[in-house]
Amino acid sequence: MLPLPVDAHGNVAFDAIVKQNKNSSKIVYSQHKDLLPKLMNDEKKKDEEEEEIANTTQRGLQR
């Protein structure tokens, strides 16, 4: 039997299971967000920044 480590939200931390013994120094991609291309993540950040700038500009124009 193997004890299952959990994260702060109570979800099973599968990367902790894999990162034992010889694999402890290796990078493990165990979540869906780890598999997404970085370009998609960068696009989301860019969209959020553009929306924030647009909101700031709109508030400035309303004054």
C-alpha cells in the first residue's frame, strides 16, 4: 500500500508519487496545464493585459 500525498486543496499530488527515489531530481509534468503549449498560456496573459489596459483607458476617458 502506498500513501497518497495531497496538495492544499485535497487533490492527489500525482507528481509526488512519481518523484520518488531515482526520479526525485527529474521534472514531472502531471497536470493538464503542464501539457498546454506555452504560446496558449502567453496568449491568455496577453488578452488579460489588453483587457486591463482597455478598462483603464475607458475609466480615464469617462472622467
